[in-house]
Amino acid sequence: MEIKELKNKSLAELQKLLAQTRDRLREARFKDAAKQLKNVRAVRVIKKDIAQILTLINSHYGQ
């Protein structure tokens, strides 16, 4: 997801998106462990998305 798209979201939307993204990461890790994940880079991309969401939450709403 683009950082520009994330900046336009409210705190509630960001927290909901964070929960959904963490669920996607958990599912991707289970698939990777079971050797069912075709795109092994997906875990890295999902972790990057989580980091971007957390950065926005902490920088804008943590003040």
C-alpha cells in the first residue's frame, strides 16, 4: 500500500488496517512453514506495510 493512501486515513481506519495486515502476516507465515507460499517475498512486503502503518500512527497520533 502506498504511504500517500495511508496518510489520508483516520486513526480508527489505520488501527483496523493494522489488525488486518497482522492477520495477513500470520497467515503468510503459516503458509511459508507448510511450504505452500509461492511468493516468499510476501512476508517481507507485509512487514514493511505494518511498519509504515505503525510509523504513521506514532508520528501523527502519538503526540
